[in-house]
Amino acid sequence: MNNHWNKIIYRVWAPLYDYFFNSGPFLKARKMIFEILNIKADSQILFVGVGTGADLPFIHGKDISVTRNARQSQEQT
């Protein structure tokens, strides 16, 4: 598989995945997990395998771009 083919697959698959796994019992379970975790504004989170990003809205008050930008700065030096 090449990168172009991967982009086509994910462009088609991601909306279907999001629709199926972000509704019904999956959405209910996701909400419950993040309520139980009780993430605070000053918490540090390593989110491995973020996939299509469906969990990110449940992390309130976080700016994920800070870490991404810091990493890009390190890679450029």
C-alpha cells in the first residue's frame, strides 16, 4: 500500500468509523470513561492512538497544539 492509497482508504473509512463509534453505546461508554477519569485543567495527558480524534472533545480546556508546535520546533533544529 502506498501513501496515496492510504489517504483514499481513510477518507472513505473515517466518516463511517466516526458515525458508528460515536453514537449509541460507544458514545455513552466514551462519555462515562472521561467522567470517571475526572481530568483537571493542569493534567498532563499522553494520548496514544488518537485515531480520528473522537475523544478530543472530552478533554476540556486543553490546547493540543502546544505540544505539537513544541515538537515541530525541536525537529527543525
